[in-house]
Amino acid sequence: MNYSPSHIQPETEPGVASAEGGLVFLDGPDGIAKTMTPDAAQRTGQSLVEAAAEAEKQKAAGA
């Protein structure tokens, strides 16, 4: 995906995850909510960690 950082307003508040009934619930700012299976939540979490690390590298490099 190729997003232009100048056209988006990044969220600065983290989401909060919880588990109930064998599902994972992710609640974010402004009423954003998502329900996932444990597998989808694990893969989403890993993807977020990897993307955050890459974004930090880009930020440090001045990209």
C-alpha cells in the first residue's frame, strides 16, 4: 500500500484490545471497533509491530 503521509491525519491514541467468549475485541478512538478471531488478532498484531518498526526506520531516515 502506498499512502501519502501529507494527506492523512495519523491517530496518536492507541486502541485497546480485550478478549471475551473466545474472540478479541479492539476498541479504538472515535468509536472505532473491530471483532476478530484469535488467529486474525495475532496476525494483525504481528503486522502492526512490523509496520511500526519500518515506520520508525523511515522516520529516522527522514523519509
